[in-house]
Amino acid sequence: MPGLLLLWDIDGTLIEHAPAKRDRHAYAVKQVLGVPTNPVPQGVGKTDRQIVTELITVHTEPTDALIADVLDHLDDITDGDLVASPASALPGVTDALALMSGIGARNLLLTGNTPRRAEAKVRTAGLDTYFDLPAGFYGHTHATRMDLVAEAVGRLDDDVLATTIIIGDTPLDIAAARSGGLKVIAVATGAVDEQELARHNPDGLLPVIDAAVFAALVDRVLLQ
């Protein structure tokens, strides 16, 4: 499939990992501000910048410098956690990436994670070789996932966008794809079940990732 571009979410789509010892975003804010901080409710699908901004706002003005400081701490915390408990590829993901790469598709990350957290997660899961990491779209500079998709739409040529599909595991992935006029495949491998994802009308929906089934669904979505 030369020309096909797949934009992958990470958490719940590509990987799973052991529960963190603490909420990493809240802990990073606590380290910087020195005050106890509760986790953001309903943080699934939000960007790292969005989450830490919401947490900082509870205590003080979320300046760019303060957000950057918290994100640096978040990167350090994630690195340390992944040394002790590496991420694992979800079932079927490695085979699907290998198959899609083998037939000429390009795989990039489009994720709410910062670049460093994204690289650490896919690397410890053994997936980094399938991605052009510097060319991905990351959540350290964007307030919402819609802004993340807007960056992709702005950077990619129209002929590439015509054969681009976002893959994610939350309603926010679907809404963000729609905001940029992109096709989207939802996978019920994360925190949101298949029935809830179906309510948001993705172009394709899978309960699990199987390489052959995924490739066939990509074909159907491109023809829609």
C-alpha cells in the first residue's frame, strides 16, 4: 500500500503497561509546585500538555515555562517507571505493524504523549523500529488532541491526507480525526469498550488487533 499513512495512538492502542505507582501527571505537578495534587478525572485521550495545564490551574497560573518544567519532570518519572516495568505491545500489534510496513505503509505516532515519553514507551515495547519517530505528532505543545490533528493536516500534503488513517482507542481519537477530515479506525483494546466506541461512528472498529483482519479493514476504510 504505497502512499498509505497510519497515524497511531500509543496507550491502549499499541501498548499496555503495569499500573504506575502513582499518577505520573499529578506527581510531576506536585514535584514542581510542592503541593498535593489530585489526578485529572477523565484524562483518557487528553494530551500531556492538556492534563498538566488542568492540574496546574487548580493551584496557579499555568505559564508556558511552568508547563514545560512539569513536562520535563513527567518525562523523567516515565523513564524511571519504564526501567522497572517496561511497556508491552498489545496482542497482534507487532504483527500488524510488520505487515503494514512490509506492504509499503508508513507508520507515524500521533499521540498525546510528549516525544520523550512516546519514544520510551514504544522502545520498551519493542515497537520503535516500525516508526519514524522524529516525524510524529506529539502532545507537549498542543492543548487538545484536535490541535494535534490540525498540526498533521497542516504538515501533510493533500495527496497524503487522502490516504491517511488515524488508529486510536478512545472517542477523543475519533472526534479528533473527524475535526481534521481524516478517516479513523477505533480499537477496543484500551479503556473504552466496543459498544461505546461504536456510538461515535468510526470508519472502522475492531475488538482486537489481528494483522490480516486489520489490513483488510484498512482496505475497506480507504474505499469508503
